[in-house]
Amino acid sequence: MSFNNPNRNNPLKGSASYKITPFRSYSQMDNTSALATFQSLASAMDEIHNRNASTLSFEELYRNAYNLVLHKHGNLLYEGITERLTVHLRRCGGRLVRLQRDIHSGQSSSAVIGGGGDAKSNAITGSDSLLQYRLLEELSKAWTEHRITMVMVRDIFMYMDRTYVPQQRKRPVYDLGLWLFRRVVWERSMGDDEDRVDESGGLSMGNVNNSIDDHPTMTTTTLGNVASTLLLQVIHQDRLDRLDDAPQRMALLRSLVQMLLELAHASNGAYADAASSFRRGGGASATAAANVSGVNMPVYERDFEEAFLGESQDFYRVESTSRLSHGISSETTNSSSNSSSLSAAANNDDDEDGKPAAKYSAMEYVHRAQSRLQEERVRASTLDLPASTRAALLRIVETELIERHARTLVEMEGSGFASILKVVASSPAIGSVAAASGPGGGVGSSRMMMPAGGDSSESSVVIDHERIKDLASMYELFSRVPSSVNHLRDALSERIKIDGRALVKDQENNVAPPAAFVKGILAMRERFHAVVTDAMKGEKKAQKRMKESFEDFLNADARAANCLAVYVDELLRVGLRGTDERKVSMELDRVIVIFRYLSDKDVFEAYYKNHLAKRLLGNKSGSEEAERAMVSLLKAECGYQFTSKLEGMFNDMRISKETAEKYRSHKKSLNNTVSNDSRDAENGGKPVDVEVSVLTTGYWPSQNVAPCILPPAVKAAMDRFQKYYLNTYTGRKLSWQTSTGSAEIRATFHPQKGSSKPRRHDLSVTTYQMCILVLFNTRDTLTLKQIRDETNIPEEELRRHLVSLCTPKHRILRKGSKGKGISGDDDTFTYNADYTSKMTRVKVPMVSMRDASSASSGGAKGAGSASAAGGASKSAGLVDGSASVPLSVEEDRRHLLEAAIVRIMKARKVLNHNDLVAEVTRQLSGRFVPPPQFVKKRVESLIEREYLERDEADRRVYRYMA
């Protein structure tokens, strides 16, 4: 309807007049017109397929398609499009089938294509490869042209895609073209080479039915089967590095893989498409095509991915097994053979230099596997495979190359992880791993040996960093399969335990002294720490396994705690003397690392305190700063309670120095140069100068040794100091410990021949040695029994000190019996007036308790009973190198454990046995780990003393008794 207003430009004129025209009559497009309209569209589609699209008017074609849909002829249009696309695709498919037949017939000797569609058959060899590639190239070209065509066709029928297609649940035109390409071309039977085009050019639904109905079953070889086989063969040849023009070939494969992915995408969706509506008659063949052959299964997964992953698994399984098992004799591919397989070709894999595959060393295999993994990543990227396929491919390669052979690579004799680890642990044994030369390094390869930290000034431990790089390569490979890394951790743990137990055995057999044992442990720790840090990237689980392995052999008995204390004593006496602060800090940190592994920390404390007392009282510490630094480290590790007594010892020594200064000032104020005490007569009437260390009883190691009989002059000096001290500090009591003192003696010997001047030497000796030597001022010869009676020195200490005075280098006394030992109480000792020394001041060293015991093994009667009254260390059970827990520590443990039990029960009131054991262990783990049986005994003792009682209802529950 239109309105005509002649006065619309002049509203002031008279009333407007309107002219109403009727609606144009609507005329429905009949079938004849619809067919004619579609024929024009079909002709346009033919022109597009013939590459004559430039002559077409796409605006007019779009309008015609619009009118057909608008006039309810959408079904005619959709089926007509399907028919025209099918006709063109039938021609394309027939051309490709005939091409393949021509290629097959033109080959002088090639693999037979067909007979089941095995995706692993028909390897490409020799000149046949160029002919075989023609099919893939033509297929790729046909696909590219079809996609271009479908883009143009989609633009023409865009209105139908927006309206008719969604309403009828049809495929969009572009997806329809891809779906038909799959059904008509890709799934084309190799026995069907006819185009079967309707010559009349009319819309014959029978042609469409025939085109779709001829879809093959699973037992028929299709064009897609052949193409997929060729794809896999190209990939296989690329893996064998036998592919000519590899970049061009891989680009071709990339386009075909993308084709399969796009075809798979077009097949997705719930469409009421021709797969069911175009079936005529149903029947068994239709059912098989619809259900068995996988009409609705994505073509990419069905025709490529599954076969590709399966072939990859077979290839790498055969290759990895052959590389690690035995050499394979060279086999040349027979060009006249009728068939071959890709897995067989993998068996014939040659090295890059053309030599047949042979057994690899472990490191060569590792580098080969790393190279293979990198190749697969690059190949997957080149082919632009989906992420799911890439992940599945890498999982397969990792499983076949790594997981299946992880244990073999670790245990391989001469070149496995365990063998290389053994070389690293026993550095500098360079070249002892029998690995063939190659990427992994071999016997002839150069190796760089460096100290830990890369600087000889840092540590004397030599570490084979080149071997650690080999271990790092193996760890990097194994880390791709986390479960395989367990084999590396197990090998690391086993190596540590073996080497550690060997050190313990050497120490047990007295092959190595305690200090050497600890040095071996420190060297072990340095090397294995480098393995865990550098080779295993500092992995937490590997660090834990290393810690547990060290704890396993170090805590087998108390030997390690004992030896560590001896090593620290040696370190602080002479090892760190004159070194800078950085060196001191580094050495002490290494000690603390081993200390952390110990569960018997209280045993270490007992031995360390005993050695510290000797260093402080004997003024043998190399550095007071190092001593305090060590105590600070122990305090940081175990808390204040652990080091409170050690700090008290340092405090006592400071106070003792202040007291000594005050005492010297006191003596100067008296101005007595000549003593009035008759006991000083043997010292020429001069008072003996004495320095006294006043020690707090609770801080220092217990000394249950009776004082020896001192010379009168020394006794007089001690009495004078005691009188001064008790007058200055009232309410205190002094107990003299003569077993730990030292003395300076000026000894006079006969003059040398030709001289009348007597020889004088200042002898630095222990208090016991002083008491022995002073006896020879009045007599030249004394027996063992006489010396014992006049000095009251314990038997073992007496023998030890006498042997020290009779050594060949410091033979101040001559022993009557022959041999190193003391024969018995009647054995005589004579003053050696002919003793000579180049030094004026001579320090007489003490022999060890072990040497003294072995020297006196055939000693006098009563030696065994007298030894019960031995020195302080012996009475406390502190014997260097001993594997047993000292008696004093055992006693302390009983008290600590009982105190912890009472403390816990007082807070909890009621607690069952298992919870009590767990809580006690947790609280005492900083000092020692109490065995459950030990806890049970102490609980029983507390029950007897009525601190605890058992619950009447449950005997495993304890109650605290207030």
C-alpha cells in the first residue's frame, strides 16, 4: 500500500488527497520454476569446480538460492547441492583410484597395495618412492581445490545455512562438502574406479543413492587406507633418516594431517544427514557401514592417529630392545620381496655412519633417547599434530625408551647409573667406567677432575664433574617418567650404604683411626651431595634418600658419634690453627652436616665435652674463636640446653684467668721471694709457681679419681692457693683433680764428653709424669711397685705414663725389661743420665691408651684388678673408637627418659602406651632416640616407684599418680 499526498510540501493548502494502490498479488514458485532456478545454480557450481568462477555473478546466484529457500524449496536445493558435490567428488575419487592403479602397474618391483588395508605395510624404498608420493600429492591437491570450491559455494548458499539448515538439523554447506569428501573420496573403495555421472544432467536421486551406498565395509581397502599407509611410511623413513627432500615431504604430510583433522571436525554433530536418509533397502551392508565401519567415528582418530601411535610404539620398542640387548647383523632390504613391515625395518636400523645397530653403552643409549625425544617433538610440531596426539606420542616414546629399560640402564655393568656413581664415589678413578666412545663419553674421552666447589682451596675432596654431567643426563631423561626416577634413588641409596659400611668395617678392624673414618664420611658426603645437587637438580626426594642412607650406617652403633668428636678435637687442636675465618666456618659447617645425621647426639656431647676439657685445661686449642663458633653451631642445632655445660666450661676458664691474675697480684704484695715453708726446700727454698683452674663440678666431665701423692713443694704451693681462694670466696669447697694437670720441670743431666758444664732441659710433662720423675731425685732406680706406692697413680695411667717416659725418642727413664711392655711389679726403671736432645725445652708426648694397653698386655699380676681404678675417661666409659654407649651416657639417658615420662604424664594424666612412646621419642629425639623396650623398662620402674599406675580396665593405659 502506498499513500500519495500531492500537498505534502505545502501543508497550508486544502485537504490532502490520497491514492491507495492494492498489494501486489503473491505467486508461489512451482516445481518447474524451482528446478529451472536450481539448474542455473548447478551450472554455476560446475563452473566453480571448473575454475571459471570469474564469469559468475555471485549476487544473482545468492538471490536465486534465497528465493528457493523462501518459496519452501529448501529440501530441493539442499539435495541438489549434495548431488552436484557428489558427482564432482566421484570424478575426483575415480581419478585418484586410477592414478594409484597406474602407479602400481608401473612399478617394476614394489609392495602390493590392498588385501586388508594394513597400515604398517608397503615400505617405500628406492625409486618407487617418487611414484608413491604422487598419490599423496594429488590427494593434497584435490583437497586444496575442494576447500577453495566449498568456500565459494558456501557464500552462494549462505541464506540457506542461516535458515533452512538449523531448522532441519542439516549440515551447513561447507561441512557438507567436507563430509562428502570423506565419504566419496577418502572412503572410496580401491575397486571402484568409475565416475558414474548421470549424462542427462538432471536431478536423479538414484545417482546420489548409488554414490553414498557404495561406501565400503571394514574388510575393503579404501583410498584412505592406502593414503594412511603411505603417510606412516613417510614418517617411518623420516625416523630412519632415509627420506629424500624431507622438508617438502613433511610439508605434504602436514597438509594431509590437517585435512584429516578438518574432515573429523566436519563429521561431528547430531545431523539428520544422508548417512541414514539416503540408504535404500537397509540390509546387512547398510548396518555394517553405519555401525561397524565407523561412519560417525572421527576419521583422524580412526584412519591415522590409532595406526600412527601403534606404529610408533612398535618402532621404538624394537629399536630400544635391539640397542640394549645385542648387535644386529647387517641386512639389506631385498628389492624383489613382495612385502615388508615397518617394525621389521626398525630392526634393520643402522647407525648414521651406515654401520649395523649394535649394543649401546648406557650413556650412549641415554643420548640416543634424548635425541629421539627431541626428534619426535620437532616432527609433531612440523606436522602440527593436535595436543592430544603429541601427548600420547611422547608418552609412548617415553614408555618404550625409558620406563621399559629404566632398571637395565641403572644396573648396566660398566656404564649404568650405578657404575658411574661408583666411579664418582671413588674419585679420582678416571676412566674406569667401560663406556664406548661416543655421545656419552667413553674410555678415551677426557675427564675433568675438580675439588668440591671447583677450588682447591675450598676442599681437598676431588669430584669427577664430567661423570656427574653423565648422571645429570640420565636423570634428565628419567625425570620424564617420574616412576623411573625411583631406580636412580635406589641406586644412590645403595651406593651410599655400601661405601659407608666399608668405612665402618675399616674402623672396626683398626685399619683407619677415628679421624680418618670421619674424613672418609665427609668426602663421601661431598661427592654424593654434588650428585644430588648437580646431577639430580637438588630433588627433595633424592636429598631425603641420601639423608636416610647416611643415617642408616652411621647410627648402627655409637661409633660415628665417638669418631666425630675425636675428629673435631683434632680439627680444633691443630687442623684449624692459623686458618682464616672463612676456612674455619666451612670446616665446622661440614662437621655439623654429619652431626645432623647422628641419632646419638648425647654420645657425641659426652665425648666432645671430654675432649674440650682436655683442650681447655691443657691450653691445646688452636683458636678460641673456632671453639666458640663450634659451640654456637651446636646450640643452633640442638638448643641452649645441649650447650649450657659447654658454655659453662668457657666461663670457668675466663673466671680462672681472672683469679690467676688476682693471685699473682696477691703474691707480689706479700713480697716473699724466699719461702718460709720447709716443704719448699727441695725446690731450692723457692716457692713453686702454680696456676690453678677452678672448675664448676656440674659443667665438667666427672672425675672419680683420687688425687695422687704430690711432691711436697707442689703440695705447699697448692695449700697456699687454697687458703687464698677460700678466704676470698667464702662458702666454697675445692677438690683437687691431679689427673688433668701439667707441669714444667728443669732436669739436669751429665755433661757431654769434653765438657764440665751439666746439661739442662726444661721438660713439659703431665702432673703424673712430674710425680714420677721427682722420685728419681733421691734414687736412680725404682720398681713399678715402688712408684705405684709412692705416687698413688692408678695402674693403667701409671703404665701409660711410664711407657711415655721410656720411648726411644724421649728415653728419660730406662726400663729394665726388654720389649715395649712392662713385665710386672718388679720391672725396674732407671734414671737415664745420658739423655740428650737438640731442644732445650722438650715436650714429652703421651702414648695413646691403646698403645699402652697393647704394650702392657703381658704385664704383672693384678693388672686386671688395678685397671678398675683407671683414669677418668675409662671410669666414665669414654674410650675413643668405641662402638658402645658410654656408661655415663646410659645413666644420663635413664634420668632424661624418666623425667620426660613423668613430665608428659603429669600434663596428660591418662595416656596409652603407644602414644606415650611416640611423645617421649618426639621430645628426646634432639639428644637420642630411645628404643621402645628401653621406654617400657623405665615405665615399669616408675610404676614400681609409684609415679604411674596401670588402668584396671586396660593394662596398656597409664595413669599419673599425684
